[in-house]
Amino acid sequence: MRRLLAIVFLVLLAVPAFAVQPDEVLDNPALESRARALSAELRCMVCQNQSIDDSDASLARDLRVLVRERLVAGDSDEQVLDYLVSRYGEFVLLKPRLSIRNLVLWATPVALLILAGLAFIAWQRSRPANSKIAVLSKDEEERIAALLDRKD
Amino acid sequence: MVFIGGSLTLFALRAPGMKTGSLFAPISREGALVFNNLFLTTAAATVLVGTLWPLVLEAFDGSKISVGAPFFNLTFGPLMIPLLLAVPLGPLLSWKRSDLMGVVQRLYFVAGAALLVGVIVLAYNSGGNVLAALGLGLAAWVILGAFAEIWARSGLPSVSVSVAIARIAGMPRSGWGTAAGHFGLGLTLLGIVSVSAFQQEVIRQVQPGDTISIAGYDLRFEGVSPNKGSNFVEDVVTFVVTGNNVTEHRLMPAKRVYTTRRMPTTEAAIETYWFSQLYVSLGEVAKDGSVTARIWWKPFVTLIWLGAMVMAFGGIVSLSDRRLRVGAPKPSRNKIKVASANA
């Protein structure tokens, strides 16, 4: 579990190389923060699974500038993503879209959790001894109560 | 093949001998362990599928997709939340059969404190991300909850302090291991939430004499000075940090070129203040002496690693428990007979 966590933390927190340059930054802070959020979801096509926000490759820079141009032109986040997907294919998205092809990818966590949970419940039920754990009779309950009272 | 096949064969041979003798109710320590394994296994499977699915898809129809950090944040993260919520409950549950309400009642104080943390963060960070308040509340829940078992065992406040100390001292080491493990998990969580919610970043081109302010620190850019190492030359950039009780601390990142291999590298400067870090990286160093600097303030970032160390320490303490030191119990003769009969 620790190793798993460690790997995930590394993925989450890998400190990027020097990426976004000051001259790329937009004056409008709201647009800029949208641009940063979008950049983190877009893959730098020539890098090893780096987002364009993290990469210092020149292609990543071109894409960052492109994303900002689209935002300034008034595109919504979804339109910017559509624009990039139409040119570079779905490969550019670090978070694949939910589609029939990617169903296995997205459904695995949910399906596994539900199936394993159901399997556990079924397994619990299937053991007859479990369903008839002896309940104390009224007589026994009274005797216990009497014993507890005496101790206090 | 030999190892995997061999171990599977061994498992197949011995499996009939592994009669599950114990019965337990869903709400019990065993039930909590099942819950734990259920979520951790699903999380592991998510990572596995996320890693392999692009390869599978490419093999089938040649289409390429990417699965990156945003996907795992969206799938792995939510899987961890129920698990983290359940962490403080686990050690308080009794074996075989337990009473959930009784356990929850023992955690009223912890739950109250965690809620308070969440509300305070929400109040101070109004307009900010609500997830920050939820995350820090969750971290407080896990951190304080780690000590709930020790507190419960001590019997405080209904017994005298000396009795409580004697009881705590007599606790089995596995109990201490559990507390340390869960505490470490809480620390790591605190680090992750703090960095993701309150990290600050400044990217700027600065001239000598300029000052960059970040998280209450002022970094004054002094200038660039050339330096020569044994196999490299570098431009050392000096920032002087003041503010937040720091007096004139120097941070010196550098642009380095290893001369024989013509390889340029950037040497970042990192300074740790308590559990937080100031991190300075460099872009271009221009001819006119100006520098493009990227500065991060990463609050509580070291807790991520410190938490992992505390977790490892908890594991060691737990392993040193007397009950585990005596060695694995011998398999009963019955089981061996069953296995060989089946073979």
C-alpha cells in the first residue's frame, strides 16, 4: 500500500521543469488560470507522458500559446479541447473521454468495487453458520444482567 | 513462469487445507480488513488498467490515447476517501463482531475537532476551494483518530493519570504500530492537501535589485555571478530571502553547463522552513543580467515524505510485537494431511 501511495504521490507531485514562460502569461487572471488548468490536461506529444504545463519542449510552448489564443478568442474550455482533439486526435488528452472504446478504462474501478463488494456479501450469506449465530435466550440475558449488577 | 506457475500450483495444492475456521460479522475488525483490501485492491486495479489500457487499445485498433495524472486524480482520489474516513474506526472495532455506534461514539471528539478544522479553513479561505477545507478536515480526522485507540485504552478521563500511564505503557507494540501507521498516513494526507490547495507560484523576469514576494517572503534578486567547477561552468543567481522571521537567507540556483558533454542543466535551489519549502528554478539568464525565475511556495510539502517514514516506522514497531516475534505458527497436522490427500 505504501509503495502504491508513493508512486501515486510521485505522479501527482512530480516537480515540473521550467515550463510556462512569463511572456506567455495572459493579463486576465481568470483566463490565465483557465489556461493553466487546461494545460495540465493536455499532453505534450513529444514528451514522456508530460502535460504541456510541465514540459519545456517547444511543441508544448506552441500548444500553450494556442490554448491561450483560443481562450482569448472566447472559446469555452470544452471548445478548446475539441479544437485540439480535432487536430491532434484523442492522444492529446491526458484524461480520455468517456466513450465505448474507453468504457473498460472508466468502468473498471466502479465495476470492480461493486462486484467485489457483492461477492463479499454473497460469501458472507453463503455460510450458514453465520446466519445462525446463537442469540442469547431471555433467561441467559437475565442471568448476565444479574451478574453485571452484582459486580457494580 | 516457473515462479508464478510454481506458486499457483502450491496454492492450488494447499488451498483445500485452508479451511476458514473463523466466522465474523460484517461490522468487525475482520470486516474492516476486508473493506480495506477491497478499496486498496480496486485502487491498484485502477492504476493497472490505466497503465495498460492505452497499450491494449493500440493493439486492437491502432488508436492512441493517453492516460495521465488527471485520470488518476479523478479515479484514485475518490477511492481513497471512504478508506480514509474509515481509518480511525478500524483499530477501535473488536474482532468477530462489533458495535459500529459504540465505536463512533468514542470518536465524537475526533469528529468534532475535524469538523472544527474544516470550518476554520473554510472561514479563512472563503472564496477559495471548498476541497481544501474538506481535505484538511479529513487529515485532522485521520491524524487525531490515530490516537483514539490509545486514548480509549488508557481509560481517561475516568481513571487517574498514573493508571492511565501504566495502561498505555502496557499496550502491545502492534497497537503503537497501528497508531504510528495511521498518524503517518494522516501526515502524508496533510502534506498532499496543503500543497495542492495552498501552493503558490510566481513566474517573472527580474532585473538585479527587483524583489519577488511570495507567501510572506521577499526574494531580492542580487545578480548573476559566473563560477567554475571541476567539470562545469555555471551562472549562479543569488536571491536573498527575508520576511517571516527569516533574515537575509541566500538562495542560489544556477544554470550549469557540463563542458565536455555540452550538457546544460538547471540547478534548483530549495530551502526548507519548518515543514514547508521555497523552491527556485531558473529559465533564461539574459545577457543584460536579467533572469527568468519561477518560484514556488510549497506549504507542508515535507510532511508527505515524513508521513511515509512514520508509516514505515509504525510497520517496524508492529513487526517487533512479541506475538509476531515468536515466529509463524506451525501448520496443524490436519491441514497437511488434507493437502497431501488431495494431491
